[in-house]
Amino acid sequence: INAEYMGLLIGMKAVTGYVYDTCLFLRSWYDSPTRMGAWFPSFARTGKMLAGIIRDIPNAKVVELGAGTGQVTEQIIATGIKPENFVAIEFDEGFCKELQKKHPNDLNLLNIDAAKMESELPTDFVRNVDYVISTLPLITLGEKKAKEVIEAVFKVMKPGGVYIQITYTPYKPKYMKELKLKATKLCISWLNLPPTHIWRICQEKPCVACSQSQLIYQFLEKKKKKKKKVLCVDT
């Protein structure tokens, strides 16, 4: 089999897998619309952008909220992170079964409510998590549950930890003022459906880390403009 034909087969497999994952999303949305922030799973490009935020691999401890069908999960695993340093959390039992089929040996998966993660995570994770990457739909979760999830995030993160939250609108994640948090938009994944806005949320007002993150993305964008079309746009 030549390289061109092999590339075609790989592409067809990726498309078929995404269509299958989309069917799972639509079924889950039909069963419980308030738990789903989108009708479609994240694209692989969005997963790569989120995974690219992680530094100090493979030693960083990472928690993913709302693993879904694993589009972001797979990109985090692909960074080379140690399995014992990564925990994915998903509430939907159907999604969990699919994730276990895809990653029977290299994924620590918790089928729990993200708001209860402090008591469910491994003891060495609590107050020691470096990165929380969340694709949970804060808007559709409802005010009480969304606030519980956000508060749980800061209970498990270490001081200076990074909380990344995506939204499907250009507006800041809800409840920032009430919880005395600051949200800084890092970039936009235009190739997602719908387009995904990626935010860093932190407790300190003068957030040096957020400014540094924006500088990193500005540098990456300039490099991309020299090569191909822009995939990540800072605001």
C-alpha cells in the first residue's frame, strides 16, 4: 500500500469515527439537553490547541472535565503525559463506555459529577492539580451546578494552577464577577462546530500568567500567518 492510499484510509477512518461520535452526542443531547453544550464533539484541532496549553509534560497533573467521546482526551494523551498524572471526568455513562473501549489501559476515567471531584480524585491530586481543562457547558448546567463545578476546580488545583474553560459564544463564562474570578480569552478555534472560545480563569486580578499565555498565542499566530491560514486568533 503506497503512502497516498494509506493517508486516504487514515482520513476515512477519522471521518467515520467523528460521524459515529456525533451520533453519540445527538443521542445524549436528546436524552438530556441541559447536560450538552453542543450537538457535535470538539474537532481534533481544538483538542490539539487545548492540549498544547499543557507544560512540564509528562510530570504535570491534569484533570479534564467533560471528556465526552474523547476528542480532547486523545490529544492530551498524545502529549506523552504519564497515565497516572491524567484523570478524565465524564458524567454520561454512554460516553464513559465508549472511552473505556478506546482507552482500556492508558486512561484514568471517573464516571462522576464534576462538582464532587474533590472527594473522588486520587488523594495525590487534591490541591495539587496543575491544569484543569473543561469543556463543560456552564450555561446549560444551571447557576447552582455551574458554581459548584467552578468552586470544585479551585479546591483541587494547586496555587497558580491553570483552569481552562471553553465556551461556544464570544462572551465570558458566566458567574465570574460573583465568584470574584477573572476570565481572559486566549484564542478562538474557528474550525470547531460551533467555533470555540478558549478562556483561562484565575482568582487573582493582576494575572501575569494570563498575559504570558496571550503572548505565546500571539507568537504562534504570527508563525502560522507566515505558513498557512490562521487557525487561532487572539482577542
